Amino acid sequence: MKLDWLKAYTPRSLMGRAALILLLPIVTIQLVVGVVFIQRHYENVTRQMTQNIMLDLRYIAREIDGAANAAAAQTALEPVLGPLQIDVAFDPGPVADRRLWYDLSGRVLIETLSRLGGVTGVDLVAEPGRVVFGLETAHGPVTGVFERGRVVARNPHQLLVLMVFVSLILTLISFLFLKNQIRPIRRLAEVAQDFGRGRSVPYRPSGATEVRAAGSAFLDMRQRIERHIEQRTLMLSGVSHDLRTPLTRLKLGLSMLEGDAEVEDLERDVDDMERMLDTFLDFARIGALDDPAEIDPVAFARDAVADAARGGGAAVFAGSEGRGVVSIRPMAARRALDNLIGNALRHGSRAEVSVSLMDRSVRFTVEDDGPGIPLDAREVALKPFARLDTARNQNSGTGVGLGLAIAADIARQHGGVLRLGESERLGGLRADLVLAR
């Protein structure tokens, strides 16, 4: 039998599930002990005490039946009823069995008294705190009344109150202990999340043995990744230095070849090679740009649009939603935003940038009026070195297919995502750069 429907009602956090595992047995034990033991004990005590008072009722019935008439019976009972603490009336009305629905001990009381011969009914509602019973005698029906406390256990709730009090104390102690055990797990999750966003914060494994092992494994993994990134950056920096030297010599040699018709084409090829090299190095150095800082995303986007407009592009700021500051890596985010604006201007004639500030993230939206990217090619467009010649207009310049890949990687390092869609306002590509705050 599948129990998938239970998932909607179970806590999602480890703290909530651990608390459920802790509280469920305690509550179950409380219910079992309360219903099975306390109620049965309460009913047994009520039955025994009712049987004791039935001896007094039998004595009263014998005295009434043995008297010559009702008046004589009443006279004979006067010195007895006081010590017995029972009131008897010889001109009664009808008495029927009545109790409140939640009066479980009352059910036992009525059942036990009904076994006494001559009892016509037991009323537990007419006089709160008292028992009214009807009795058929040789001189007609009579009505008796005695205190309910004589047939019920006193303070039966003491055991239940003690159980609840002790359970609450133990639950509180367990909750504090459980919270202390879960704190290292939360700390490890926060450190891992920060590292995924490009922030390497200090961390020392703590907690239970298993949590310490997981923390040590995370530190080893983080060190290997950082070492790999550092080695890659150093290697590419060396490649950059080695490649720029022959490129510089080529440019110098071409500058001395004046009048040759092929010189301009060769110089353009060298410029393209240098630009592609710079783009490749930008992609390789994404993880080593800058540290997080608090910025105003609206002013940040306006500056990017202004720089693009000064470069001759038709870029405009379309508006914003929300106000506040966000903690992001400014240089990395600026590079991603510049790439998106540059792509929009390269493949269209107009670019519009807008900002939406939400509770947990900030979204930079860049829209253009170009041909856009088909739905089935958008995932490919985010991969490094992917060039969609059939999807985007290539006439206005050349590229190496790293602009969107760089923006997507920067978004992932910020705990966000780069989404591609269709611009409803301009009809071209819509790129949403979502960065976690």
C-alpha cells in the first residue's frame, strides 16, 4: 500500500521530523495509558463504591417494606438517613436513566445501581453533583438522593496531570538536545550553500560522529575544488601570456606591411583571435573575480545600461519593482549583465533592461527585438562554445559561444539561474538573470 499521501502532512525539515518521531510515541503512550488504564481503573473504583452504597439502599428498602405504611416507614427511617447521608421522599415523580454523553463513569454507576432490585431509574443530570434514583417499594415508589462523590474516585486526574507534566519536561529537554544535534547539520548546509555561491567561509566540523565525518568530507572536497580552480586559472594565465606574445609579434609585423590588400583581413583575424582569447579567459576566471558586497540593484542596472548606451548601443532601462540592497559579487554580476546586454544589442536593434527585487532573489531581465532562440535550442545555447547560427543573427559580429555560458555560470555561483524565454513586449529574446540575495 502506498503512503505517498502522508508526505503532504509530514514535516519537511529534519527538525520537524525528529520532533514528530519524538512526540508521536509520547502522545501514543499518553492516550493508551489514559484511555485503557486510567479509565478502566476509574470505572472499577466507581463500580466498587457503588456496590458499597447498594448495601445502604437494600437496608432502606427492607425498612420501608417492613413498615405498616408509608408514614411508619418514613418515621422509622428518620434516625437512619442522617448517618447514611441519603435523602428519601415518598411522593416522587418518575425517574429515568439520564447522564451526560461524556460521563463514562456515570454509565457504570447506572449499570451497577440497576442491578439492585426495585430501582426504576438513575438520573445524573437533574441535580449536578448528586445521584437521584427511583425505588419501587411495598408502599409505592420513592425517590432517593445522595452525593455523587460517594461513588466516584476523588482526584482521578492526578495521574494524568503528573504524566502530562513529566512528559512536557522530558519533551522540552529532548527538544533542546535535538536542536543542539541538528545545529551542526544546518551549519554544514549553510557553508555548502555559501560555497556553491562562490563564498568560502570558515568552517570547523562539530556535532555527532557522522556529522563530523560529513563536515570533514566537505572540507576535503572544497579544498580539492579550490585547488583545481587555482591550478586552472594559473594554467590559463600562462596560456594567455604565451599566446599574447606571438599575437603581438603578428600585429607588429602586419603593421609594417603597408599597401598589401590582405593586411586588413589578417589584422581583423588577429583581432578576432585576441578577442576570442580574452573571452575564453573570462570564462575560465569566473570563479576568481571578487568578493560579495551589498549593492543597489537598480543603480547597478542603470550603470550597465548607461555604459552600453555610451558604447553606441540602443539600450534603455525599462523600470524596476521593489527596493533594497542585495549581497552579490559586483564584478561577476556586472560581467553577466554586460554579456546579456551585448548579446541583445548584437542580435537586435534595441535592448531593454528591468529589475525585480524579491524576498530571496533579485532578477535582471534583458529583452531585445531580435530573432530570439527557439524553445528546443535554449538549453544548448547555455552550453560553452555553442553557436546557434540558425537561431541568431551573426551579421553584426562574431563570437565564440561563451556569452550566455558565462552568464549562466555566474548565476549558478550566486545560487540562481539564467532563464531564456520570449519577450512579449519586443518579440525577441528575454533573458532573466536570477541571483539569490
